[in-house]
Amino acid sequence: MRPDKWLLVQPVILLCVLYHCPCQPMVDNRMTRPAQCAGQVISVAYRYRTLAVRSSLECVGHCRPADPCLSVVFDLDNRLCHLGNATSEDDCSNMEAAVGRMKYYEIVCKNGGQMDSQGKCACVDSYVGNRCERIMADCTEGVISGTVKQKGVYNIQPALASSPFPVFCRTLEQLSRTRIFHREDPAVSFNRSWSEYRDGFGDLSGDHWLGLEKLHLLTASKSYGLRFLMKPPNSTASYSFFEDFVLSDEASGYSFTVGTLRSDKLANCLDGQQGAPFSAYDVDNDDNSTFNCALQYGGGWWFKGENCSLCSPMGPILPPFDGMRKGVLGESFWSGFGDGYPFPITMYLVVE
Ligand SMILES: [Ca+2]
């Protein structure tokens, strides 16, 4: 560069260093400035600490992942750094107009996510989204996004749920299933009250029922199929898969509907039960005029009419635990399954 040109460029560089001109790239690759909120900074209500600093770079450096820090406001006029515990939430709803020369930066990857070498957020702990800004809607979204890498308990939040709740996710290569029921320990009783069936019970990693209310929120938020899987001792797995499983709300008794049975390796247990509300020993919705099916069979289910049901997977499992029924009224059964009881048994929601 010729010396006379260098003299012209020098003041520009000096100004940029002093005043952090807009041409300056991101001060830290963890942080970004949301374009849609230009001229705005995080509201005072979300600023939890103020520090004296010399530059925006120094300010951003104070926003450490271990702290509640999600954003910073660098006040150039006063050389102050305000640490914030919220971000623009992608719609500027947490923002207010900047006063004087203020610059706003926020964390690119939220909730513990880390930026990978491609500049994308690698999310953890059930979070998904471009910036790990929300809990996954179900296990399938977790697997597709890369958050769920192995089977286990994760938090999900279906679109209609007001708060997240934990479920067990099963992973199968690129597929995933949201487990809603699992039974393999004969000692765990499924003869439970209405409120237990509504709210869920058991250990999500072992025997459990996820809960009718959560099932309602899931199936009202997204289209799911319902899969039953049985793997009796010393036998191959049997399963059935129904399309379009939908569960109504509590006011409608958590009645269900299913679509076409796509696989019939297991007898169609839900045949004839369409539209039936759920029953437990203390809430009789079975439309059986002579007795309470749930009381008779010792477990909750979508019982309906004089014959109650073609299966009762929640019924008691009686010793010896050899996989064979004793023919006692109320012992767990599944029509077409021979003399064996439906056990161990699992129900999954599968994204369609
Ligand atoms: Ca009845």
C-alpha cells in the first residue's frame, strides 16, 4: 500500500477500534445479534448484573455458560456491560429500545447446546431447534434432531402441553418410539385407580403407564400410530400397529379411536372397542349393565359392552411366572394369543 493511502485508512481503523463500528464481525462465535431486533436491547427486567468494561469483546467474555447469562448489553457511552438472563426469544418480545450507543448480543445455542464446526447448535438434554430453544415434542423429534442418541428417559413437550414431562424413548436407527406403557415385572400391580391411570404411575425405565392425560396431549398435538409389542419368554416378538390413534380428554372419559390395523401378527385387541372411554376399578365407563369390567378383570382398560374386551393387558399376572395362563377369571389375557398371557408387553406411539 502506498504511504499516502495508508494515511487515509489509518483513521478508519482507529475509529473502528474505538467505537466498534457496525462493520465489525461477531465478537464471539457463541454470540449473535438478532437482526429482527435492530435498535433494541434486552429489557432492564432481564439484566441481572452490571460490570465496568472496556470493549464489547470483554463484555461478551463475561457471559459464561456456567452463569445464568444468555445475553449482554454493551453500553459504549458509559463502558458498562449488562449481563442478561433472557434473550429476544426470536420475536423481540423481551426487548426494549436502546438508550444511547448500546449493542446487544445473545447466546446462539441455548440450554447447554454447543456450536459445532459447521456453525450449527448441537443440542443436549431433550432440547431441539436451531438454537436449542425448546424441548422436543416427542422422542422421534429428538432422534431426528440428534438430541436423543440412545434409549432412556427424556423430557418432551407436545404442542398442547403447558409444561414438559418425562418419557422413555426407544431408539431404532433413525426411528424412535415414545413409550407409553411397559410391563415386565409380575410384582408390579396395574390394578390402579382412575387418578393413577390419568396421571401415570411406575418407573419410566421399567414397568409404567405414562398417563391418559399425557396421551391425550400427545395425540391431540400430532398424528400418531399405536404399536403393541409382546415378547414372551422363549418366543419371538409379536406386534400390531394401528394408524391414527387419538385419545379424547378427561371430560370425554379418555375415549380412543384408531384407524386401520396395518400389521396383524397380534390379534386385533381393539376390534369392537372403538370410541370406548377408559375405565378403572373406581370409575365404571364400560357400558356393561351387569358389572364393572375393570373390577372383574383387575386392571384399567378401554372396556366396552357386555363382553368388556378382547384383551386385558393390565390384569394380574399370577405365579408361576412361566408365561402360561391359569385360566383364572381376571388373569391378564389377549384373545388369539393362545394359552400365554400378554407379557412382557409394551405400547408405543409411532409418528406417522
Ligand atoms: Ca359397568
